[in-house]
Amino acid sequence: MSKRIVMGIQKGGCGKSTTAGVLAHLLARDGYKVLAVDLDSQGNLTELLSQQPSNEFVEHSVLEAMQYKDPESYIVNLSGNIDLLAANNFLATFPRWLYTGVSYTDEKIPYRGNPSLLLNEVLKQVDETYDYIVMDTPPSLSEQTTNALCASDYVVVMYECSNWCYSAIPNFLDSVEAADRVTPHDLKIAGILRTMNDVRRNDAKAFNEMIAEDYPDLVFPTIITRRAPTGRLALYGFEENPELKNALEQYESFYEELMQRVQQSG
């Protein structure tokens, strides 16, 4: 059975897509079979891993996999141990389809069931194919986010060191708690990852310290700082990237911390 890990927070610019992509890459590098699931209609994880425009995956995406409850027909093998359920702009129509049964092509595909558990139903079909399923979510408390939480075992809460993200954390933790009451999984918070840290700013340092004081048992010791090679991952990807070692260096310690927490919790 796969272990499922989701990156989440209802705010943009917190490093969800980059962290999901890096985690998928590191797991695959270490010999694990990984499915990356992009649940954000912006398609950033899709583009990061595939190095193709997300709209290249129209009619071949996670949206169709959920609508037809058929993940295997829409999973794309990227390289080595990484497969992808891609996202594109049409994923924004997911809530409309979920509640009306009308797809973005005007096809009628009614869904009957708990709307929060659809993704879990879909991923159960490939559970034994993968060691890990890594999910990226949109910057909102949307149907995609709820489905991702209810389909996961572990949540990495993304925290950009700013006031707005600081105020978003309690609401997101409430959403995780609500999802845990619905999901058949034993949903756990793997930890809070502090990202996008600007070492030149005193306020960033203060917000990092505040979240550590509020949630001392949850924050990862690693703090991801703003680095040009990491920012250019979206441009160069993970293949033939001359900066890859520098781009991933600070994520290696987070990866070790996360794997230790996941393994300890069973």
C-alpha cells in the first residue's frame, strides 16, 4: 500500500508545487515508485515535473481520472520511477462537475457519493502500484484541497514566513481536523515546513520564531531559504540541470526529517 503525502495551505507563494516536485524527485532517486498528483488548475507541479505546458495534458489529466474513476488511463510516465496525474486549466471546473454532473465538454457524467472522497476512491485503484503518492493542492480551501486531504495519510503544512500565512495556519489545521473526521485514513500532520525565507529580513526571522513557539512539536527544523538555483527549478527541471545539486541541497535535510517522521508513525 502506498503512503500518501499532501502539501497544503490556503495561500499562494508558499512553495507547495516546488516542494511536492522535489519530494517526488528525491523519493524516485532513492528507488521508490512515485505517483505525483497535481490538483491545482495552474498546473505548476505538472510543468515542473514534465517540462511541458500544462495544457498539453487537456483530456489526459487528473480531472478525467476523477470523472471516469479510471486513473490508469490518465497516468503519464515521466521518467524512471515517477508517474504523473497532470492538471491544467480545466481542473477549475471540477466543483461545477462534482455538483452538477456536467463536464467542461458539456458531457453529462453524474457523480453519486461523498464529494470529499472521490479522489480517495480513484487512488485506491493504484494503491499497490506505488510506494508513495505525492499531492500538490491549490492555494484555497477548495474541493480539490478537501479531496486531497481526505485521500492522504500525511500533510505537510507549508508556511511562508509572513503575517498572512501565519494567520492562515489555524484555519488550515482546522480543515485537516475536519478532513480527518471524514477520511478512512488516519490523517496525520507530518509537520510545518518553513519556506521562502529571506535571511535579510528581520520580520521573516520573527515569523519563523513565532510559528516555532506556537507549534514546537510540528515545525521541521529545516528552514527553506530563497535561493536562485531553487527558484530556477521551474525553468530547468530535474534533468540535465547544472544547478540541481545546489537547488536541492537544502531540501535534503527536510527530506530526511520527513521520512523519519513518516516511518516512525507507521
